Amino acid sequence: MNFTVVNKDIQVGAIRVTGVSSSSVFLIGDTNTISLSSVFDTPPESLIIGPLVPLAPQ
């Protein structure tokens, strides 16, 4: 099987983000590698996880 990929320019006019979760990835276009990590230096009992808060409108 022969498979040919032709990547062309991408143009994005506008993006509106109304909220962000505690672990989010927002991509436009291609990527080879995504590396994510997270470290907490706070005891678990002092961590407060509440409802998501939307970003302020602009």
C-alpha cells in the first residue's frame, strides 16, 4: 500500500475558548510528540477541587 500525505498551510480565523478543565490540550495543526506531567507538593487533604469556572468574556 502506498500512502501519500501532503501537508498544506492552515489558517485559523478566530478561536473562542469558554472554559478550561484541569487537564487540557488544545492543538491546531500537527504534532510529533506530546509529553505531559503533573506534580503536587501539597498534601492531598489540603487540595480543593471545585467546579469549573468559565473564562471571562472579552
